Amino acid sequence: MQARVKWTDGRQFLAESGSGHSVVIDGPPDHGGRNTGARPMEMLLMGTGGCSAFDVLNILEKARADVTDCVAEVNAERADTTPSVFTRIHLHFIVTGRALREKQVQRAVELSADKYCSASIMLAGGGVDITHSFEIIAAD
């Protein structure tokens, strides 16, 4: 896996993934940025949420669950000192579908947390306290 991050102006960068997808990364104006893109630590947080949501959806679909929507809400706390690393991350999954079973969704979240989500497992191994919760919404 590879990526390329090119400085464009101020504190703005254009990041391109090895698969050819690009995203703008920028800082706030008080740090020389123009607020035209996500902050680097936001990218890390979004990547973690995406990694885990991908797993949860994949596990539920393989179990033939009738999922119509899956949202991962990710909240984090950072250290007050430099480096301002993440100290806690909470992932809350809102899974919508037809006849979803609580144990099935719980198992999908646990498997992502304990076995499959490389991003959250890597962060947890680095000392970040990562917690998970979920709710199920019945689809019409």
C-alpha cells in the first residue's frame, strides 16, 4: 500500500492513494491553512470509522442480514500536550435494517473491534482506549 502527499500552498496538501483517489488536507487559518480540507488527525479518525463500518457491514451482509443503512459516529479525545495524540475513541454504529437481531449486530461490532479493523486495532495497540456501541433502527 502506498500514498503520495504533495504540498500545494500554505498548509494545504493533496493526498493521493495508491488506488488513485485524492483528498485535500489542510489546516486552520491560525496555523497557516485556509480550511479547505480535513485536518490530518480528522483523516485518521475518519479512516478508523470507515475501516470499522466497512467490517460491520461486510459481516452483516455475509450473515444475510437485511441492512439498509450503516452509520459510524466517531468521537475522540486528544492529549492536552504535544504530541496531541488520541487518548480515547468511541465508535457508535447506527444500523438500520429489516428484522435485524441484536446479537448479530453486536457480534459484527465485536468482530470488527477484536479481529478485523486494522486501524482501530493498531490505535488500541498504541495505547488509545477504544470503545464501541451500537443501536438498531427498524427499516420500514
